[in-house]
Amino acid sequence: MKYLHLIWAALFRSKTRTLLTLLSVVAAFLLFGMLDSVRVAFNSSANVDGYDRLITTSKLSITQSLPYSLQTQIESTPGVSNVSYATWFGGIYQDPKNFFPNFAIGPGYIELYPEYVLPPEQLEAFNTTRTGAIVGEALAKQFGWKIGDTIPLQATIFPTKGSNNWTFKLVGIFKVADKKRQGEERQLMFNWKYFDEANDYIKGEVHWFVLDLNDASQSTQVARAIDALSDNSDHETKTQTEQAFNQAFFKQFADIGLIVTAIMSAVFFTLLLLTGNTMAQAVRERIPELAVLKTIGFSNRSVLCLVLAEAILLIVLGGAIGLGIAAVLMPAISAASSGVIQLGTVPNATWLLGVGLMVAIGVVVGALPALRAMRLNIVDALAGR
């Protein structure tokens, strides 16, 4: 540490070049912090312990339907207090670009989500209106919908009487109490009974069950008991957390881990080239200075360590700033994910991996310039040869 002032002075010898390189490192680790946090979030939802609301889906895929009759068996499972169900609809409003989640729900579904604030009279209207639908406030504002409007959806999976045209009457608009989860207001729900009667394809089947537990500490045991109900049947189930369920839905469209790895590999490869060139140029410009250091008594190993420490400091400084900014931005990203990502900051796993990458990149980009500095011949360096 006694040479830190020397390393710092060498690092900022060319302030403009160092600041531009530092900004590149900050950008790279900002991107890394956000993307790897998402990867960690998508890989950390398998454990159901401690959750009092769980989702039961097909063990094969969330796109596989389950018999509606399972509800009775799930309700009778010790530890379960309430059960409802839903079926994915996947309709389109006006244009495929206007995608938002829309699905049919059974009785009691909304009551399982007390964070969804829906006026009692609107809930009653939903329960008594065959073609009734409820939407989140954000979705209603986006399309200018109001109570009593007719909402047409084009079916992409389930036609009705040979047609893809479905219409619903808007009878309720709910709000989400938690401001961080307002993305969940971008969804539409309608009555499962209407869907079951009107669609041409499936009858008496649902895509998932939502269950509320009496005691969150018993969630693991309850989940195992529910899944045991359909062991060795043609509809084996998987009971998981809501977060894991949401993430499984999005994983149908893309492998999040592979995407993050591919993007970050390209970013860090570019960063290696950029910072490597910066360090090589910095050492070339300081050859006489390094020769002077050797002249006054610095050993070859000391010069090697000084140059290597300079490279590591540059990457660690920029990386720490980048991850710090990512930590500040993560709450906003979580809020915009409609509950899919539930992170208050950058997870510890990402910080640990990030620090490891900072040191590794610093060593790689500083190795060749440091070796060159170590091998300098004092006479040749001072003579400019």
C-alpha cells in the first residue's frame, strides 16, 4: 500500500485517456450487474420454503393443462386454506405489439391476491357477469378503457364456434397496493366458466392452480404432498413459488442464462481489447520513467507489480462504480418486471462474481505490459532504444 500514491499518479498521467477507459469499464460492469442479477433471480426460485401462496402447474410444462378435478384433491391437502385456478388465453388486442397477459380465472382467484385492490361492487359484477372481465389500472389507462366498455380480443390458441373473435365486458379495474409492483396492473382476467363453455378445444382443464396456505413454514411439506397426488399419472404436477412460475413462463421464449452469458462474453472481450491497448500504450509512454525507477533501486519484480496493480486498480475502480450504479437501478428494474424479478439490489452472488472478474481482467490486460516493464534494460530504455 505504500506505493499506492505512485500507482495512482501513473494511472492518471493521461487523465483524458484514463477517464474514457474508466467510463468503458463502468458501462461494462453496469451492464453485467443488471444482467447477472436477472440471471441470479431466474435461478434462485426453486425453494418454496417460507411462502404462503404457491402455484401448481404441470410437471412437463406450464403450457400443459391439468384436469379441473384436481382442485378438490388439492383443497383436501392438509395445510391448504384456499384454492383457485386459471387458464392462459393469450389473446391479442388490435395488434400483436399490444401484448399483455390475459387469462381465465376461477371463483375466488382475486381473493387470493389481497394486494389487488378491487372495489367490492366491481368484484360482485365480475362474479355475476358471464362475459365480464377485469383489468389493471395501468392497462386501462394505456388503452383508455372504462367500466362498461366492450373489449374485443383475437384468440391465438382457443377459437370459439370456429371464430377467433372473443368479446368481454369490462366490469372492474383493480390497483396494486405496492407501487413497486405496478407492472402487474397490465393484465386482463375473465371468467373461466365462460371460457370453458365457449372455447372449441379444451373442456374441464386449467393451466395452473393458486393455493393459499395456513402456515408458510409448512410450504415445503404441502408442496410435496400436492405433487404426490398425481405421481405416476398422465398429469404429474410441480408446485412452486409465484416468482418461479412467472420466470418459467418467460423461459419459454428464451434461455435467460445463455443470453446473459453471450452478451457479457462479447462485452468483456471488447473490454479486454480496449483496456489492454490502453495499458500497453501507457507503458510505452513511460519507458524512461520505469527505467529511472529501476535506476534508483526498484527491482524487476517491484516494477512488474506496480504496472500490474495499475491495471487492476483501473478495472476495479470502474467495475465497483458500475456495480454500484446497477445496485441503485435494480429496484426500478424489479418494479418494471411485473413481479418476475424481485430484487431490491444487486445480489451478493453477482458482487462476488463481479469482483472476481475485475481482478481477472486486470491481471490479463496488465500481464503483457507488466512483463515488458520488468524486462526493460535501463541503458536501452534511457537511450530511447
